[in-house]
Amino acid sequence: MANYRLSNSADEDFENIFIYGVRRFGLRQAEQYAEGLEARFEQIAELPSLYPAADHIKPGYRLSVYISHTTYYRADEHEV
């Protein structure tokens, strides 16, 4: 498995997405959504070039949309 690391801001966003999901949709659905996002992060780490470039946002970045959220990321030879 390839490595990925969330920035502090992204980690905080992930936590807030989960909290919002629990309040709005319930624990079970929030957990399923969080698991799906984590699976997407793992997929990005394994195949970083799978998703389109987002050079219009910042050169060298790519983006992946998962249901209602967009992940912007960059990859180097060691991690995403």
C-alpha cells in the first residue's frame, strides 16, 4: 500500500465532515461516508495519476470528487 498524509487542514476538514454527517444523517451513514473517503484516499495513494490535473487551482495538484467532496492532492515519489 502506498502512503498518504493529510495536511492539518484536511485532517480537520475530515473530522468536521464526519461530525456534520453524524448530526445530519446519523452515525451509521457518517461512518460509511468516512470509510468511503478513506478508501478514496488509499486509491489516490496507489494510483495518483488516475484523477485529473488541477493546475488551474495550483500547478502540480490533482483532484478527485467523492460524492459531495473534492480532494485536492499532490504526489511525489514517496507519498501523496
